[in-house]
Amino acid sequence: MGIENLETTAAFIREHRGNEGNFEKLYNKLETEIQERRGAEKYVTLLQEIKEKTVPEYKKATETGGTAWPEFEKFVTEFERAVVNAK
């Protein structure tokens, strides 16, 4: 797993984390990371856990019509933490 590529992913997350409207972009990046990192089992497992837990929490919160910012922030923080710790 190339550290340069992980730094690019971390920069992408930082660039898009401040706006909940970027959820789909970040989600798509998460999906890409899962697909492209098949050889990095621990990292991919962690990304899968984020996808299975925080993504549904965010989507459920958006359906209730209230603010989903806390769930969005949790998703982004966990995604960013996984990327940074994988370096």
C-alpha cells in the first residue's frame, strides 16, 4: 500500500470534510479505497466496518429530516483516522 496514495486520500478527506453535501464524494472515495486495497486486509476490514456502521447511521439521520452533521462528522473522522493510521 503506497504511502503517497494514502496521503492523497487523507488530503481528499480533509478537503471535503467541512461540508455535509460532500457525503457522496467521500462515500465514493471509501468505496474506491475498499476496492483498490484488497491486499491490505486490516485496512480494508476497517473500511468495511466504517461502511457497514457509520454510513447507515448517517443515511438514517438524513431521512429523519433533522441535522445529520454529527453522523457525518463521525463517518468522516473514522474514515480519516483509518487512512492516517494505515500510513
